[in-house]
Amino acid sequence: DVGEVYSRLLDHRPVIQGEIRYFVKEFEEKRSLRELRVLENLKTTIFETNERVLPKCEQAMQDNLSETFKRLQAANAMIHRLQEREYEVRKLQAEKVTAREEKCIAHWEEFMKEQQNKRAEVDEEHRKAMERLKEQYSEMEKELAKYVSF
């Protein structure tokens, strides 16, 4: 009897275990209902996204991509034309520079030939002047020799 009284008055394990089981059961039920609602909402959102939003996005993407692709092709063609024009302009400029260089080289060669001709003329004039001076000095020496004999 004492054991039974003791267990009824002081041993609360069976009551506590029952309360714990009840609490766990209630918690799992409420939790599972809440998670079930969350999963149902996710399922609805995914279904709506797959059925409505995704096709709209794909269509908008296709429309915009084709328009963007056309614009990019047009821009690429324009840039290609600009590059060709720039290449032609640079080619013409290079040809002009080459022509100017050739003209300058020809002018320089002509100038150098003229300088050589002028130098030859000056050398010839100098040689003739030297001969005239030699003749003049030799005549002056002869005349001076006549006066020295006095």
C-alpha cells in the first residue's frame, strides 16, 4: 500500500509522460498542418509560374532577343562600313604620303645634281681665275724685271 500511495502522490512520471506525448502530438499536428499549407502555397506558386509567368517571360525574351539581334546586326553592318571607309581613307593618306616622299626624294636628287653642276662651274671659274692671275703675275714679273735692270 505504501508503494501505491507513494507512486500516486510522489511519482509523476506517468502523468508527465502522458503530457509530453500529448504536447508532441499537438505540436506535430499543428506543425504538419502549417508545413502542409506552406508546401501547398509553394506548389501553387510553382504551378502558376510554370503555367503563366514562364511562357510570358519566354515570349517576351524571344521578342526582345530577335529585336535586339536585328539591332546588333544593323550596328555591326554600320561599324563594318565605317571601318572600310576608314581603311580607304588611311590607304589614300598612305598613298599621298608615299607620293610626297617620292616627290621630295626626286626634288632632293635634282637639287644635289644642280649643286654638283654649280660646284663644277665654280671650280672651273676658280681654275680660270687662278690661270689669269698666274698669267697676270708672270707678266708683272716680266715688267718688273725690265725696271730692275735700270
